[in-house]
Amino acid sequence: MHNDTVILDLEDGALKLTVGDGLDPDAIWIGKLYKLKLRRYLDRDRQYDRDKYFKKSLTYPYYKSVIKILQDDAGVRGYKFYVTNRLSSFIESKELYIMERSKVGIQIKQHDDQVLPQFSEYKRVVDEAMARPLREQQMWDSFFMCTMKRDANFSVPGSGKTASVLGVFAYLRAKGLVDKIVMIGPKNSFGSWMDEFVACFRDRLPLKLFDIHSGLYTSTDAKRRAILFETGGKNLLLFNYEGISSYRKELKSIIDHRTMVVMDEVHKVKKYSDGMMGMRAADIYDVTENAAYTIALTGTPIPNSYVDIYNLLHFLYRDEYEDFFDFDYSQLKNPSDSDMDEINRKLQPFYCRTTKDQLGVPRANSDITLCADATEPENRLFHILKQTYRKNKLALIIRLLQLESNPKMLLNNLDLSDFSDILDISGDIDEIDYVDYSQDVQEIIDAISETSKFRICIEKAKELHEQGKPMIIWCIFIDSIQRISRELERHGITTGVIYGNISDEQRTSILKEFKDGSIDVLITNPHTLAESISLHGVCHDAIYFEYSYNLVHLLQSKDRIHRLGLPDGQYTQYYYLEEAYTDEDGAFALGEKIYNRLREKEQIMLNAIENQVLEKVTSTDEDLELIFSGLGLN
């Protein structure tokens, strides 16, 4: 250590800066260098005369930033600055790690000869550990996730992602590397995780469950104590995104180097603003820090824009994001074609994505559309709504859906923020439509007891019931769910309804009754029941009474009855209901326009999977322009 030397080292996981005896420490610590460039990186509790420690939370890209700051200052002020071999080797190993991971990810996805011996050994271990074997493509996805350690699975809904992840756990547990899964996801995914665990392992590995919503813990304090004292020995621990902030400290204490963290439906964590994590994302980022393995699952990785991968990449690659990916917020929000090429090039080695065709799921039958012609009063209301909302296409969508379902809903004020999820909008909406119809309009509305589309819905449901077929009817409005239920019950058809206000206990009971045949028709909406519920064992017909252009809702609702596990030859049938209007601009069917737009977006997604890239998403404005094109609204 020369007297005129400053040395930067790595000690116990933190940077340490030492000033030699021949230098005045104040020359380093007092002045612009410290105040403007270094102070934000330092650990204020570990500051000494000649030794300064930096925050342990810094990742290696920040180490490089500190090195650059000191190198520049040494050049200006003439002291000698050195980086120890220990620190240099650490940074080099980190940079090499992400590059090597990238290379390995590509090799596995290409089934390269170099990885075949490891894959064969992996398959042998997993097959021995699991009672229900994985399919070949599932095994490759499982091998990919295990090898990469921090990665994402973007396989389409219904393709068996949960079982593939359980394959990772089977292997790691057999090798003595992990002993528990901590699953963080939507509350309605808990049931499928429990069911899949039992189905995959049976008596080879009995389920030892910790469920934060089991009903045993009636307060936040009780949940905190349970996490600390009742999770030992459990192999599957279930937590929901919304609750993480309430017991963050306790959850972080049990997620250690023997934990595999799974974030299910990770697209739910998309709260960000100008490149900053929202509170929920920051909580998850914090509690998963020490996990040995981290896996993110979603069938819809970018439901709104490339910004949706911002949190995902930070969760998985907290050390490498700034240095390897380095996508800034504006680049993700409005990517150019070259930006998208670069994003896909860097991201492609770090996720796997499988379609149901690749897994041999029997293809669904061709969709059937059922169109009803609007009556004269319905046509008159359509013309009035078109003129009233010609400058507000979002409101027009909702009002037309209400017209087709029950025109009396038009008499209620409309708060568009209530429909942001349905309309596939991630930003804030603060528009409220206060109803002020004339007496003539109210009389037209009052004269319509049931719409043409409502009648064909009931007729189709009765027809399927007479054929002995259980069915799901998908709606948007609670009013529609309740009215369809009342009408079917009037015809002797038993129904179960699930929407936001139905309690978890009631939902569980209704789903059980539907599965055991006590309920003939399940009526629900996609923003309540579109995720993580498997009904393909008992139901093969679905009627879409109401639907929006939200592709996520469509895919996830379809996959409640069309998913991995269907036997060869089993049919799946979807019915889409439409109502056709006529006025001076010609015929128009909102359902047909939305359906065609959904099919286009689904094909874009499938083409993207085929080309191993993420799809280019469209904006809400683009969707609305296409849906209402030719209607003369502008």
C-alpha cells in the first residue's frame, strides 16, 4: 500500500475504499467528488477515517460506476487508484455469467447436442421423482428453467406451465438443492397449484402446504407469526401479490438459498411510472432477493406494451439489468423496429415459450358465431348512441355492449374507470358519463324487455342443456350474469354465478358443484375467473355472450376448458354471440368487429411464438379505430 494510493476492494459482499497514509482523507471525502458522486452509494453506518464501506445492496454495474468515478478523479488530482484482483475477478465473473447463461439458453432451446447428456440425466431424475410424467416438450421447458436458475416461461395459457415448474422442484429436491416452493400469484391460482402438486407427485411426495389464505389466520399479525413459526417443513407455500407488503419482512426471512420462488401470472405486477417500480413490484423485488431459483410465469408477457417486461427483468436479473439489458423506460414504451429487434435478441435466451399444439392438445373446433338481427327499437337506440358517443369510442363500446345485453343499463351513469380492465387499458381513466336521455329515448328503452342477443343466448343454452352438455357463459356485466341466471333457472336449468362480489368460499363451492354435475351452467366474467381454473375435465362448451378486445381475457377464458390433459378426440366448442344493426351507414355488428380484431391479435401472438420473439402489441386507440372503421364516426 503506497502512501499516495487509494484502493477499492470487495470485503464481505460490500465495496471498501481505503485511503493511504500519505493522502489526506478529507481531500477525498470533502468536496464535490463526495457530495455529488459518491455519497449516495455509501453505507452511512460504516464510515471510518481511512476506510469507507459502500451499501451492500449495490450490484456489480454500480461497482463499475464507482470505479469510473474514482479513475476520473485520480486522473485529475494525481493520486494512484487501484482496484484489487478480488474485485476485478468478481466483476468479470458476473459479466461472464450472464453471457454464458445467454449461450446456454439458446443451446437448450435448440436442443443442441452439447446439452443432450445433461437433459437425459435431468429427465431420468424427474421421471423417478414424479408420479405423473411430463410430456417431452414440458420436460425441455423444465430443463431450461432449472438450468437457467432465473428465467421466465411465457408458454400459452393451458399448456402445463405449473407441471413443468414442479418438474424443476422435483429435480432440485432430489439433488438436495432446494426444499420448498414459495409461489406468489393471484389468489385464485392457489387451487390449481395444490391440485397440480398432488397430481404430479401423489404419494411420492405428500403435499405439505402453507396457505396464507387458509382461514386459520384471521389478522395480519396472525399471518406474520404463522410465516415465522409455521412454515418450517412445508414444501409448497402460497402467497398473493396484494398481501406481500403486509408481511414483507417475515416473508423475506424464510426465502433463502434453499427456496425456489415462482411468480405466477407475473403480468399482474405491472405498476410502474416513468421507469420506477411501483410499491407492489418493489416489495416482490425485496422479498425474492435471496432465492436460489426464481421463475416467472405468464402466458401474456406484454399485454399492453414492452414496458411490461421492465419489472420482470428487474425481478430476474437484478445484478445484470443495467449492464446487460439496459433498456430504458422510454425505449420500452415506444420502441422502434430496431429497438424491438434489440430487445428480442437480448431477451430470447432467457425465456421459454410453448404452444398447445407442441404439447399435442387436441385442437378446438372452429368457432361458431351466432348473429341476431336487431329489432327496430334496438336499431333506433343504436343510431342514438352512435351520434351521442361518436367522439368517445371507449364509452361507445360499453354503451353498445349494454344495449345488446339489457338497454335499461343505459339509464345508469357510466364511470369508465370501472371498465379499464375490460377495455385493456393500463392507464387512468377519469371519464364519467352522466345520463340525460329524453323522454322518447327512455320510452324506447322501457319497451324492450329482452334483446335479440339475449334471446339467442338463452336458446343456445337450452339446446346444449337438452344435449346433456355442461357449459360456461362468459359475460362482462353483473347485470347480464344475474339476468341470464334467472332466465335459465326459470326453465329448470341450474346455474352458478361467479363475479367480483362472490366470496372465495362461495366460489370454491360453486366450482365444486359444477365439476360434480350439480350445476348445469356456470355464468361468470373473465376478469374474475379467467385465470388458473381448470374445468376441461367436465366442460367442453363455452358461450361468449359479451366480450371485449382484451386478448388476455379471451385467451385465459378459452383455456379454462381447452388445456393440457384433454384426451385425443375430445372436442372443444366456442360460441360467439353478435347482434347486427342497420342504419344509413349500412350493417354493423360490434361483436363481429371485436371478434375479428381478437383473431388478428391472437394470430400475431402465435406468429411471434413461431419466430421466437415477443409480439408487437397494439394500442387501445388502434384497436378502437379498427373496430369502428367504416361507421362514419370521425
